[in-house]
Amino acid sequence: MAKKVLVLCLITILLVLGLYIFIEDRNRSVIFSENRKITKTLVVKKSFTLTKELDLMRFQENKLYFVNWNDGTIERMNLNSFKIDKTFGNKGEGPKENLNISMYEIEEDSFFTYDQKTHAIQQVNFNDSLLYYKKLTTSLWGSVKVGESFLLGGWDKGMNYKMRFEKYNMPTSNFVEINTDPIFNNVKFSGLVYHGFFIKNKNYEVYIPFSNDKIFVFDNSPSFAYSYNLIYDVPNPEFRYVGDELIPDRKNFESNSNAFLDDLNNLYILSRIQKDSDSMIVDVYNIVNKKYLYSFKIPNFKEEEAREIIKVKSTLYVLYNSSIVSYEF
């Protein structure tokens, strides 16, 4: 009799544990509010093999630009020859030299960089002449240039890692906080939960969290315009303390790894949500109409996943670890 009671108790415990795991797993799963519409098949046009690691791909005047963090330089690719044809800057201290480029902007005849290690902003023209240089006492990490200002997104560690947005005005050197979405007041560690990156076109700036399903749109004032939910509901990332530092949980989802905003205000998000082993997925939205449009797959190239994307007219440029590939779109 005692054995039967013990067995029944064990079965009950296992059932309760199984139910808990099921509920917990469901709570930590991605739920789609709208089914993906997979369209388009990409066809390779050209490819270029890299001999160095490049990041932060940008487009300007029929050229692609990249950061080479190891050398502290900006590399330029001519899209006619599809080869790297010029390098700007170098690694070292002082004007025109970069130790850790965390942000850069390409303009018509010059480029801006922000060095995370020296906290210096500089503007250099393509003839290698220094046009502007200023060291700051506050970091511009996680920023985008808007006119004569920089739009920043980050967190205040002294305010329990609350998300905050600011703009830094270059002529006045003033920082002004921007009022944004009230959701940040209701989410614990919101600056970490919504940690992400900026992209922009001529009309808007968009802040995209790496591990969340909500994006934040700004106009060129720059001021906050609105937030918008993506087609998938991603559980908020979770964190735990190790000593005095918060670290992310390994179960967190990395939903949005890169993005691009075209001149028609169409937003292309390179997503890891429900991707295949041999491809990544791009979800396309129009941020003005606030509508999901369609999705398409980017195949792995030489067994490498796509890392960054830029669309120019009917061509999609994709940066992989060791290659740059152009696809007919």
C-alpha cells in the first residue's frame, strides 16, 4: 500500500512539473500575430572574398563603406569594380585616428566617426583633411547623426537601467533628453530589455531592439514619433546579477540582428526568428503605413549566415563573415 501511495505521489509530482515546464516553455516562445508571406528568390550577381573582417556596412553614391575595427579604418568598395578601392583613417591617438569606431556616418564629401575609447567626434573629408574634432565627457555609444545633432539610445545605470533617449547638439555641445514611449516606465531594466541600434533614411530614424518585438520611430527634429509592434511577440529578455553586473539569460531570443531603411520608408529587418539552418529571414514593413509587407530568405553563402543588408534599387547587398554578395532583388 505504501508503495502505491509513493508511486502516486511521484506521478503527481511529475505531472505538476511537466505542466510547469509546458507553461514556462509556452511563456518563453515566440507567437506570431500575422503569418509570414515568403516571397522572392534571390539570385547571386557578384561576390567578393574578404581578407579582413568588416562591419557596419553603409551606402553612399554608388559605394559601400565598412569599418575595419582591427585597423581603426573605414574601407570603401566601388560597386562598379566590386572591389575595395580606398581606406580612410588609421589606428592611434589624436585627430583623424581611431581606437574604437562605434559609430560613423558617410556624407557627400566627408565622413563622421565617433571613437568609443577616446569619446571623440571627428569629421574628415575624402581628401583626408580634418574638418571637425571634439572630445566629449559623455559617451555617444548607440547613436545616429541627424543634421547637426546625434540621437542617442541607452540606459541610466543609476535609474535601474531605465531606457532613455537623448540628442546631442554639436554647435552648442548640449545634451537634451527626449520624451518617448511610456512603456519604459513599466518594464524592469528597460534599457537592457530594449537594447538595440539605430538605422535611418532621409526622413526618419528607427531604433530597433536586438531582442524585442517593438521598434521606435523618430523624425528629423529629432523627436520621438511613435512605436510599432512587429509581427511576432517575443518574450522580453531576462537578466540576472553576477556580482554588481547584470548579464543576459542564455534563453533570450535574438530576434533582430540587423536592418535597413530605404527611401520609400520600407524597413528590412534581418531576423533570426524561426530561421532555417541554411538561411536567414528578412521581414519587410512600411513604417509610415505601419504595415507588414512580406518576407524573403537570404541563403547562407559558403556556409556563413548573412550579417548585414543594404538594398539599393533592385540589388540587395549582403555582408557575410568572409564575403560580400550582391543579389538580384
